Amino acid sequence: NAGVTQTPKFRILKIGQSMTLQCAQDMNHNYMYWYRQDPGMGLKLIYYSVGAGITDKGEVPNGYNVSRSTTEDFPLRLELAAPSQTSVYFCASSYSGTKDTEAFFGQGTRLTVV
Amino acid sequence: AQSVAQPEDQVNVAEGNPLTVKCTYSVSGNPYLFWYVQYPNRGLQFLLKYITGDNLVKGSYGFEAEFNKSQTSFHLKKPSALVSDSALYFCAVRENQAGTALIFGKGTTLSVSS
């Protein structure tokens, strides 16, 4: 049981390039989330999904897009990379969105935009 | 709006001494509170949660947390710290409705010296 798997682990992008951060979970969780982590700022929610075909914006969605075509996968797309998107990105999932459900996190993707 | 505050950026304790990492929250309605730990270059790991019932919640690795409704606090504690407890700790609250994501504090770095 792999849990939540993120690829790649590290990436350097040039300004204006695009890329997709991959996230897959094998726990049959309906809910999936993307967070970014910046030093001293905690985790900020970018997008989340409550099931296949359904996505919604979080606190900091600008510059990102997501899709959820299957229960297992929740890729995060950066279309025009900017230095402000340099961060560590975490994908997470939970069995349900009820208030008492904890989330499980991937190992993270460290992205640098230069 | 729901929010979480961790007033200390860093907590330093000696091995064998008790530790406390502070967290206060602001929610409308009943709070659902979580603690996560992050080791260097790793994702977040769930430690414990408070849903309802006993105000003292026990979790992984000997950690516990005390819920105090009058002080709107959910402090993480451990009776005897280990050097291996050194990590970044996050307090989180789930918004007071189903289908939403965890809101995280900024994190507190715990450093345990030998």
C-alpha cells in the first residue's frame, strides 16, 4: 500500500515554462488536496477535489490548474511558472470530507523557478 | 473564518524534559483539531486529533494533546522528550462543514537537545 505518491520529488523550472505535478493515491479516497508550503507560512490550500470530476479553489489558486478524471489521480498544472511559485508542494487525500477525518500526505515536490 | 495560531516559531527542550507546543484556534461551532509532524524532507504525518469527548487525547509516539474550550487551545504535550522528536509540528483545524480541507497553523520547530 503506497499511500499518496508524488512525482517528481525535485524540479527546476525556468520562468514561463509549464509543468505538471503528479499525485496518485491507492487508498480509494474521495477527497484530494494540493497544498504549498513556504518557510514560516505553514501550508496553504491551492485546490481540492471531493471526487472524480469535481474540483474547487482553495486559498491560493492563482497560477495553477487541476483536474480529477479518476479517483486515484489529482495532477496540479503550472502553466506559466513564476518565481513566486518556488515552494514545496504537497498532495494529500482523505477518505471523506467529514470533520473528523485526517488527511494523508505525500512526500512533497520541491519546485524552484529561476 | 476558521483559523489556527501557533505562537512560537521554535521550542527548545532538553532530552528527558516535558515538552509543550502551543496552539490556539478560532472556529464557529465545534472545533475539530489535529496535530501533524513533519521530519526533514518528508511529508506530514498525522499524530492525533480531537473530535469530541475526553479533553486529553493520546496519539502516536507518546504524544498527547489537551483540548481547552474556554481558552480555545489545543496544546501538544509529551512527558519526556526525545532527540528524535525534533521536527516541525503543525496544528490544524477542519472548517466547520463537511467537504472542506484542513486549515494549518504556521508550524513550530521543536528542537530537543541531548
